[in-house]
Amino acid sequence: MRLIALFAAAAIISGCNSLAPGSGFARTDGTYIAPGSPEEAKFIADRQVCRGELAKAQMSAPTISSGSITEDVANDIQRDRQSDQVMLGCMADKGYRFVSGNQS
């Protein structure tokens, strides 16, 4: 029974990431990021730096286990939201904004 609850919690958590497929980043100055362009190379480098910042933030965040699946899921959702904010903030510092699939 506990295993079923664990799988259910994992399914819930995997669906909570706000940086969803079909979404991405655009330049705040309106510059088009064409495939194979210098702008794309800079974007890839900037994104990699921000992923490193995200990894550092995730390593420094404490992992809290309360023994309750519900509280653990809530903590994981909160940690995912905080991780999203680190990534979004880092990319904003580099001149990008997050857009959903229907905003680009």
C-alpha cells in the first residue's frame, strides 16, 4: 500500500513543474534566437550557467522528511517551485524571460 502511495506522489510531483514542455525563454530585448546563430550559442551557455546555479541551490536546500507522504509531497512541490524561481531569476539576470508555448 505504501508503494502505491509513493508512485502516486511521484506522479503528482512530476506534473507540478511550472517550466513545462512547450515553454521556453525569449530575449527581453526582442532579439530572435535563430538555430545555429551566435545568439543560440550564447543562450545555451547562459542556460548551462543557470542550470549550475540551480544545482548549487538544490544541493544547499535541506531535504525534510516528515514521515507523512502528504507532507513530503507538499515539501517536494515547494522545493520544485523554489527551483523554478532560481532558474527564472538567473535567466532574467542574463536578459531572458520565460514564455509559455502560446506566448512565444
